[in-house]
Amino acid sequence: MGVTIEIAAADEDTRSRLARQWSRAAVAAPSDEAADTVHAPSGPAELENARDYALTTQVTLAALRATAGGRYNLHAGGLADADGRVLAVVAPSGTGKTTATRLLAGRLGYVSDETVSITPDGVVHPHAKPLSLVTDPEHPGRKEQRSPDELGLGPTPGAARLGRFVVLRRGVPDPRGLVRLEPMEALLNLIEQSSSVSQAADPLVTLLSLVQSAGGVWALEYDEIGEHLDELEALLARDIVTDPLPSLLHHPGTPQDPAASARADTLRRLAWVDAIELDEEVLVLQATRAVRLDHLMATTWLELTSPRTLDELVAAVQGRHGEHPDARELVEKAVDLLVDEELVAWRTLA
């Protein structure tokens, strides 16, 4: 992922085994240049696979810490064509990501089976870790670490750029193959499988720009990934068509909760990291998650640029949408939902 992590091994046998597993990522560098040092655990031979899997996780986490705020680190497999364009196959653990990566890397270059690390301008830093393969279907947590060289996977590019995003959806009823997601759903899917998005500068606007540069986000609904390899390879090879977005409004977050300045018995927004308004919907990014708002919830949140009483809020919402006999009841319901989502809160008399 563009940083050096030192793996400290207790003995030469462990060092040799790990060097084979990490053959694609190994570099010759003095330890004082390492961003972090991870110590390889020792123990009984029968627990070797478990120890190596734990070590792989530790190395990935160290790289994630070192790049937090400067990258969009997606939980994804990465494959590259001969020109270095990367297909990011996004999915949570246990949904076939490593299997998809391994099969596609028989045709394309191997970037990672775990993390696709993207800079704001679209450069991809490979994380050419060993693949974590399930050896016993009855124990999916017991994974063996296999080098991409040992598995004969395609070459890892020295320079790479984002090409396409594909979200894997295995086992859905009536799978449709590749379908393109609308922008808000696309962002939510990527944020759910990302690390430290909230630490980036203008994270939603920048991520949306990456999505646009990749021609949007696609979802692959499937049962057997082997039936869709041609489809995925063709998608990466296709020219990217960038559709214009509807009007986008940016609502940068607040660094602190403005509760101290709120009047009594008023409703206020709670602190947020970033928010965008797109096609009459709002996506609000908090420290650890994003919330999509539409209809009256979106309007209510937008009207709370400063603390307001319920009467003031109802009047503001009607000013935007027109008079309605049930306006107060409808706004109260929207407020309750926003409170449940921890996006807004009441300030009451002490």
C-alpha cells in the first residue's frame, strides 16, 4: 500500500516461510524506514496457519493506520489490466471476494485480495499480500496464506490507477448480473466497505469524484463467480462514460457539537464529518458511518442550519414544500427518526 511494514521473525524458519508468502510485497529496506513493526508470533506447528493469518491481518492493519486520511482504503480485491487500470471488487468477508480475485488474477494482474488503496486523484497502491484461502469449508476462519507467485497469478503492476468499481452480491434472489448503482447507493456501498473515510479531506465530494471517474459503481448479482469472469474483464476494458451529475450541494461538517450555543427547547444538528445534497437527497457522513436521508428527513436536516424550535422548524419546512394540514405531525415524525439516527438532538431547559 505504498508504505513499508517490517515483519520481525523470531527464527529463520519462520522468516523463510513468511518471505515466501509475502514474495510479491517484500522489499529490501532498513528497519528505521518502516512505518511500523509487526512481530510474527511463534507457537505449535499445528497452529501455524492461524498464526500466519493473524500476522497478515496485523500487517494490513498497520498499513491502514499509516495511510489513514490520505487514502480511500476499500475492503476489496484488486485486479489490473496491462495498462495498470484496476478493477476494485468490493465485498465484505465471506462473500467470495478472494475466490473472485484468484480466478480473475488468472487473466489479469494481481493487486490485492484484501485492500484496494486509492489516493484522491485515483492512483492505486497495490497491497500484494498472500491470499487467504479457506482449506476446510467447515471452518471458514481457518485460512492458509499462499503467495500469489505460488498460485501463478498475474503480475502486480508497478504503477496503477482506478479503473472500475464492482460490488459483489452473491446469492441474491433472481440475480441480474451487472447492474449500475445510482450515486447515493454507490457511495453507501463503498463507505460500508472502507477504512478511515471520515479522516479524508472533503471525503464525500472526493469519493463521488472517484466514482464518477470510474463510470459509476456496478453491482454484480451472481451465484457462481466463474460464470461472470468474461463480463467483469470486459467491463474493465470498456471505455468509461462519465454521466453528468444532477446539481450537487456540499455541506461541510462541523468540528464540534454546537450544543453550547443552542437556545433552550430547540432542535439542533449533532456534529457531522461531511454531507452532500444530491437530487433531493442528503448523505450525511459521521465518524463511523453514513446515513442517507430523503423526503422530509432530508428537508428537516437541511433546515437546521441553526437551532430551531419545533414551531420554527415546521414553518421552515412548509416554506419549502407548501402548507399541509398534518405538517406538525409529519415534521415530528421526521425529527424522531433523525434523533434515532443521532443526527439531531433537543436542547431542553436544565
